[in-house]
Amino acid sequence: MEISIEISLYPLAEEKFKTEIWSFIRTLRNVEGLQVVTNGMSTQVFGEYDLAVDKVMAEIKHVHQTLDAAVFICKFIGGNRSVVEAET
């Protein structure tokens, strides 16, 4: 079973804002078996359900352990939504 996860990370420490976001993204991009796509608003992670959820949650935990405060907004969608369907 596959999953699509959309994540927005908001570190509440301005001086670490970009550094922490890119560190989070790089860590997920280095996981074999995950497809990670970024844009100006969020990061999307696609892959096998257990792998994707386990790795995303582990990285969220790591951010919470290393930052004073951070907010995550996440959407978990069943299936791989990485392919955009053409309008008909």
C-alpha cells in the first residue's frame, strides 16, 4: 500500500528557519524508496506506507527534540498522488 504525505514545517526560531527546513527535507530525500517533492509551500513525500510514515514521524520527532519550538501541518492521503491527473 502506498501513501502521499504533505508536510509544512514552521520553526518558531527565525534564525534557524531555512536551515532547519532544508535539513528536514535533505534527510527525507536520502531515504531510499521515498520520492520527495518540494515547492514554496510544502514538501510532499510519496512511497510505501510503512516506510514513509515511519521516516516522516522519526524526522518530526528529531526536529522536536532539537528545536525549541516547531509547528508541523501534515496531510496523509492513501495512495500515491505523485502523478497529476490531466483535466478532461
